[in-house]
Amino acid sequence: MELNGHTFLDKVLGIVKEETDHETALIQFKHPKELEEILRENLDISKKLNDQDLEKAVRKVLQYSVKTNKPTFRNQLYGGTDPYGLAGAWIAEAFNTSQYTFEVAPVFTLIELKVLDHILKLFGISDGDGIFSPGGSISMLYALVAAASKAFPEVKRIGMGGLPEMVIVTSEDSHYSILKAAHWLGFGIENVKVIKTNDHGQMSATDLENTLQQELALGRTPLMVNATAGTTVLGAIDDLENVAAICEKYGVWMHVDACWGGSLILSKKYRSKLKGINRASSISWNPHKMMGVPLQCSVFLLREKGVLHEANSAAAQYLFQQDKFYDVSYDTGDKSIQCGRKIDAFKLWMIWKARGDIGLNHLTDHVMEIAEFCIQTVAHRSNFRLVTMHMQCPNVCFWYIPTFMNNKMENEEWWNTTHKITPKIKEQLTLRSQAMVAYSPLRERKNFFRLAFTFHPVLEKSHVLDILQAIEECGEGITLPVL
Amino acid sequence: MELNGHTFLDKVLGIVKEETDHETALIQFKHPKELEEILRENLDISKKLNDQDLEKAVRKVLQYSVKTNKPTFRNQLYGGTDPYGLAGAWIAEAFNTSQYTFEVAPVFTLIELKVLDHILKLFGISDGDGIFSPGGSISMLYALVAAASKAFPEVKRIGMGGLPEMVIVTSEDSHYSILKAAHWLGFGIENVKVIKTNDHGQMSATDLENTLQQELALGRTPLMVNATAGTTVLGAIDDLENVAAICEKYGVWMHVDACWGGSLILSKKYRSKLKGINRASSISWNPHKMMGVPLQCSVFLLREKGVLHEANSAAAQYLFQQDKFYDVSYDTGDKSIQCGRKIDAFKLWMIWKARGDIGLNHLTDHVMEIAEFCIQTVAHRSNFRLVTMHMQCPNVCFWYIPTFMNNKMENEEWWNTTHKITPKIKEQLTLRSQAMVAYSPLRERKNFFRLAFTFHPVLEKSHVLDILQAIEECGEGITLPVL
């Protein structure tokens, strides 16, 4: 049987380069129904295309896709990719390998182990353990499973029904994945206790300790405290030393969700912001966020060796045979909830080999300097108003207040208007393809922008000024009534 | 700040082609410690390399990696990739996009929806729902969460502690991911009730019904029956019509783990083997297995719309804002347990566009014909002994019995020797780089080989004969005592 397709790979690099070059738009936004209409034929998959028509279809798909590699893509906590990481991703895809056993992934297994070792050391953990997971939310599941398994090893066997009442503690600014995890794993979201944060977004240590005491008094077991190093919106880093001291005092598993802020560990200058993270029982870090490893690249780390295997092993006979001819302790797959698992560590290895600790140190410092420049600019630019000056990760949060809103009483109505102005500006930014910038409300704060900076593409100050300028232009174009 | 790396991408295609061409070995096996020694410098990531040295390091990594694209790689339920799928993977990586909201992934969102629609139709489900997940094990988690959420919507809020006792029912030949899922989600593995299978590996309907009745009599709620379409080892497909009838009778969620066998739906000739699958409450299918989509590409389907969103939504304010300027019903991310999520559907779209239903039909028929040829050959070849003639998926399971074992009493000792011979043959096959073939014990059966066939690379009969020949050669080289 003959098979076509092998020559199409030769076209990919050209297609990708052309469809992401500097002349392409960040986004050609179309509303869903409109886009469906434009792409009707391209979306239909029942009919076979020849390579030439396939190329046309692919180019059309890419034409209407967001160019996440542009400096103006600031919509998420990821952005462009590190080119070495992308090369690593391409190689990994071509070698189509699953990471369960040494026999099918000999080098990739060693690479995962060595990369984890290096990362553990960076985080100040000696003799720890870890695994690559398909994302921060899955890492949160790993953390809770490990905590439960450590506290109640019988949970694996008997389930949650037979265990004492448990609670999970997190801050109000933490990522929503803890709610999903609490639901999935059978804790229930009512048993997630939410601690107040201060103006900068850091969890209140006093409230944390009070909550632990209250829960204990009520006879409920606090299973895990989830501290955050880099909250999603403000980029706040909880006082990890303080949280660690409290967790140690009450014997509670301390997880640090460092999915976003974990990249600061790469910088000699900024890693002190993570002080105390070495005392965590577990840590999650997503190099696919700030660091620009292609999606997905997520690390879950534990301070104690063995917990991961005990928590997750099922000893499948067909895969993890104990009568293999090599040292099966290198079959790392039974530590995982996954069976098939991508070799995500390889992408990180590529980047680290190409840049070294020193190159990654520079990239981290640079992104923090750009964010610092942005925050200083915003602080001094008229019509911009910072949500907080206290920058911890490279997040800069602010409102744009159009001139017509100046010198008015800042009452509830004024804030409600501001709340509507932010998405309106975003709409204009998007429709004009000038920038994609995230916005969000937060607690009592009305919709504001979040500019989050990532390693790639490497930004210059001029890029920051361009984005702020675009926001200003769109903001000044807003007229009342807003909606 | 200047940044290197962009030229490395130009080298990737060349490196990949050279390191996987027909002259490269399937595997140059080294034991873990030995390999660590050989790659010592390559594994160390603290030091920065220039592009030239990086290329050398990459080539060395690939030299010792398994070439999963070779016809002789038959070690897992995946193999070589579809070249169009690989092209899709490369484009997806280059476009580094997360699949949560329409605004960042407009076309990829539509592609996921359309591909899911097409797949749902193939499986005979109208107006269903679905999502791409990072693998079959995560899909199993989705299934159980959906089942629990449908039966007890309050689980999300209150957790498993407040619910009645539940059991999950599966066959003894089903995949181990259900055990991991039962543990993770708080059911406990003791509450997984295991049903006997027949000689071909199919779940006994009588035992299934008896078990449901017993559990109900004991006051426990059977939450889900997990049927399998393509067991891991034998490739058995449970009698889905029968299982469906029982599940309907007792009002139990029917999940079909069709991760392996689901690809048969692509063939007009063979899809009848999945008869009844349209009656399932949920289905998991991994196109990254038989079909050769690059890892990962896993689909989770549900017959009822809405369940997925109800079960999993957390309505994060910063991501799923309801005041966006477009129709936010296209923001599909809140149906997922993941936050960041790869655009895996795009790879499948590429393949489908390039081959059409018709091309995929041919590839499915071909793989089944090759497996049929293999089973017929094994059946008639001396010293080979089939585990079962009843082929359902393209799995062929057999022992190789070296000549010196012939004409002996097949007592316990004989079988124990056979049990040791199989891994010994595998060792030789691997060390000589002749083939990688899975082996496994199963229930009372001693270690046997499993040859599983996949779409890619497209095999000819000669490939099958070569593999059998290699097994024979290695088998005849075995001498007593085996260990």
C-alpha cells in the first residue's frame, strides 16, 4: 500500500515562517459565526484534499489564527516560544515517544531525570522527586493526591468516603485549578477554605493560621495549604517563609503553585522573591509560561522521594514487568497518573543546553527589567492608573481612564463605567490588531488590564511604549454611553 | 537584548531525516548506567553550548533513542506517525496556542468543534459533546467525573464524603488507568469490581449483571461500567450491545474505553465490531494509538450535551469573562480540567483533510489485513503458538516455543520455562536491534508476545515475516538454563 504525505513536512518551515513573519497581523478577528462561514470548506473534514489544496487550507487556518509569537500578544501568561524549545518540540514530535519505560525512551528518560535534578537543586531541594505533567492544573491534582496519600495512605485503597473530614486552604487570588482539583478528587469545593489577600495579592498569614486553628477546632483536617508564587492576575508571591513556618507548625502539606513565578528561580537577582520555596512539600512550575517553552511543559516537584510512586503506582503487568532484562527502577511511568506521556523534558533540555544557566539568568533579568520599565512608565503616564505598584512577577496591572472620565467624582457609577471601558478598549485593540491584552476584575476591583511579560519574543522598551500607546488611542476613542 | 536560536530550526528537518533514515538502527540498547556514562556531558545542562555543539549533542541523544517510526517498533500501541499528523504537530507547536478561549484560538476552537462533530457522527452519536484530553488515562478521569456528576450533582460542592457508597465495574482485562482513576478521584481501588473475561478477553455479561445485582443488594451504587473496545493485550472488544442493555436496565453510566479499538470506526468493513458503542454514555478514543497521530491526541466523547460543562466548570473570572465582545459560548475551556490545553485536534484535522474518510478507511482495512495475515501465519508456523485465534483488534498474541521445548510434557515447570523464555527472546531482539515487541503475562497465561499493528509506517507482509523470523532466530538461540 502506498502512502503520500512525506513531502508535506518539507513545506512546514516555509509555511510557518511566512504565516508568522513581521508582515502578518497579530489577529484578523472575526466573530465565531462569521469565521465559521469564511472557513466553511476548510473546516469540513470528510473530503480528501491534494497537497496543494491542503497547503492552501492550512494557510487559511493560520491566517485567521492568533500569532502568539508577536510582541503585542500579551493576552495570557505565555507568549512566543524559545526557538530552541520549538526545535526541541519538533524533534520530540518526530520521535513520537512515550515516556513510561526506559526501553522505549532510554535517553529521554535520563534527560527527564537530569533536568528534574537540576531544577530541584535550583529550588533548593536535595534528593527530591518530580515528574513532568500536562499542565499546571494536572500538577495541582498531583499535589493534592500526594498530600492525601502521605496523610492517609489508605485513601488509595478505600477512597475518600472512609477518611476524616478534610479541608484545603488557599488564597482568594490563587488559581482556579484548586477548585477543579477539589471537585475532581472528591474533596468538594466547599472544603476549599479561602484566605484573604492584602492589597498586593499576598495571602494573609494571620488569616491562614486562624483558619487552620478554626478548622482543627471543628475537627477537620487541614490537608494542604496552597501558596502561590505568581498569582494569575497581580503576579503576587505569597510570603513563603511565613507560610512554611505555619505549615510546619501544624504539620500540613505545603504546596507552592509557582506555575507562573517559578521562572524567577532562574535569576540570581530575583530568586530571593521565592525565599522559603525550598521548604515546600511540593511545587508546580510551568516552563511553558514565562520561560517560553512550547506548550506543554509543566514540572511537578516533591521534597520527599517515594511519595509520588507510592501515591500513584498501579504496577501494570503488561508495561512495568519486573522480569525485564534491565534495571526497571528507570521505568518512571508508574509515578504518573498518565500512561502515555509526552517527552516534554526534552524541550527544556534543548533550551538549557543552548542557553545555559547564564543565558536563562539574563532572560529572566531582562523580562523583569521590561516589566519594571512598564510599571514606572504607567505610574507616570497620564490617564493610566496602577492597580498596585508592588511588582513581584512581571505583571503590570492598570486601568486606562479616558480623558472624558477625568476630574469626575469616582463614585460607584464612575467605577461601573470604568468596568465597561476596559473590555471596550480590549475589543478595539483586538479588532485593530494592535495588541491582545488580558483584562480581569479582581475582588472589589473593577475590570483592569494585565500586561504580563514573558521571555519570548525578547521585548524592548519601545514595544512596551507601543502597547501603552495603542491602549491610549483605543481608550480615547471610547465614547459614552459605553454599552 | 539580542537572541540567538532562530537558525537552529532550519536544521531540524535535516537532523530528523538523517537520524531516522533507513540506515539507522531501531535501537542501540545500553543499560541505564552505561548510557548515563556515554551521555554524561550531553545530559549535563548547566553549561551553554554553541549551535554546532548543540547539534552534536542532539544527534547523540537521537542516536541512542528508539526509532519509533520503524516497522520493527511493535512495542506499544503506537508506532510511527502519520506524516500529515507530524506536519500538523509542527505547525501547532510553532503557533503555540492554548485552547481555552475563542479569542486566542479562534480557528483551532472551530476545528476542535468540527472534528468532534465528525467523530461523534462516526460513533453514531447525534448532538453529543466532547473534548480533547492529554491521554486515555485522563479521559478515564473525565468519564468517572462525568458519571459521578450526573448521578450526584452535589459531589462538586460537598465531595465524596457525603455520597452513598459507590462501585465502579470493569473487566479483568481492562486498562489499569481505571485503578488509578478510582484512587485519584476518591473512590478507592477496593471499590473497583472486576468482572471475569472469556478466553478471548471479553467481559462476561452474566458476571457483569450478577455483580450489579449483588452490589445493589449490598446497598452500593454502581456508578459506572467500563467496557473496553480493544483491550491492551489481547485487543478484545467487549460485547457492547450486551453491556449497553445491562447498563440501561440498571441505569448505570456506560463508558467505553475505545482508546485502542476506537480507530476501527474509520472502516466501513470493521466498524461493526464496535456495534453498540453509540449507546455508551461516554467514549474515549486515542487517535495517537492505532491511527498514528503524534502523541498526544485523545478524544473524550459524551452522548449528553451539557454534562461536561456542568461537571467541570469553575467560571474563572480572569479567563471566562462574561462581558467579552464576542459570543462566549465558543470559549470551550471551562469544560476542561485543564487550563492551558494544547490544540491537539489540529493534528487530526490535518490528517483528515489529507486523507479524507476514504483514506482512513483504507488504512484501517490495511492494518486489519496485515494483522489477519500475521495471525494466519503464526497459526501455521511451527514453534509459534497463538494465545487466541479470535482477533478483534490488530493484536496478535503468541508464544514462541524453541525447538528444544518441543515434545515435552507441558506441565507447570514447562510453562515456567516458557514464561522466562519470552523476556529472554525480547532481550535478544532488542540487543540485536531486530525488533521491539511487547510481552506480557495475562491472568493464568505465562509471558507471551503481543504484536500490535498500527497505521504507520504502512506495513507489508514481508515486514511481518521479518519480525516473526527474527523472533524465531532469537528463540532458537536460547539455551537452558534460561535464567
